Amino acid sequence: MMTPLRTGLAAFALSAVAATPALAADYKIDTEGAHAFIQFKVSHLGYSYELGQFRDFDGSFTYDPDDVKASKVNVTVQTDSLDTNHAERDKHLKSAEFLDVSKYPTATFESTQFVPGDDKNEGELKGNLTLHGVTKPVTFEVDRIGGGDDPWGGYRQGFEGETTIQPADFGIDMVKKLGPASENVELYITFEGIRQ
């Protein structure tokens, strides 16, 4: 039989454990299961849009629902994996006129800060994008889609984000080659991460 003192200590210990916030967890972006996408959209002559994606990339992130400001993301993209569903266009975009993938085989994003919105499941993810050998700060508008157990015994979190960049900032003159409508490129990302 527990004494009142032991009962009190046990209750205190349990309450302390319950009050302890969840620790930040590391997640690997699930590219192997094709639950992650990096897509882009650019105007074609102001008449329509060209859509494409990068098929080969990997990355990881850290996420703590009790401290979302501490969230971090790192992604590396193989630029030669660009795919717009048109072989000749892809060859042109990969050439020295645009991405110059033989000289710059990777593009990277490394976050520096997450600023939550009124809802902690959304906010601004700030970081440095390195593309075409140039590093510039960019900000993604991010939404947490959801998280929880998966059918294979793992635990996942899913997010989406978007931003707009100007390729000229990275030394890629889209306007000179494709006209003023191509000044901006919209980037859209969505991914699930598997807790490690």
C-alpha cells in the first residue's frame, strides 16, 4: 500500500511527464514512395502556361508541433531530372541557355526560419535557394496538410508550399529568350515525411 507521500510523488511524476512537450522529430521526405513533388509553372508567351517538375530530389525536415518556429527543411534537387513532358523543350531548358545542368547539376533549398501564421499549421518558410550557382533568399507560403500513423507502422507529416521566383535573380534570362510574360516562375512543393 502506498503512503500519502509516495502517492503524491507518483502523481507529481505523472503530471510532469504529461506536461512535457513533444520533442522535435526528424523526417525523411518520401520520394521513394512518390509521395513528394516539386513542380513549376511559367507563362508561355502570355497565352498559356507550361508546367513541369523535377523528378529526382531528396530531403529532410524537422518538425515539432509544440514549437513550430523550430521547423527546418533541407532539399537537394537534381536539375537534370527536369521534365515538362516534351523531350526537345526539356533538352533546351537543361542547356547552357537556361539551367546549364552539366555545370550546375544540383539546386538546393535550406531553410533559415519558419514564421507561423494565426494558425500554427500555416506560415512562411524562409530560406536560401541555390540555383544556377546563385544563392538568394526566398519565402514559401506553407500549409501543414496533416500527420499521423501510416499503414506500415510508420508516422508521417505532410506539407505543401508555394512561392514565386524570378529566374533573372539567378542569372537565367528567361525574358530575353521567351519574352516578358516569362519573368516569373511559380514553384509548388508537396511532400510527406516519414519520421526517423
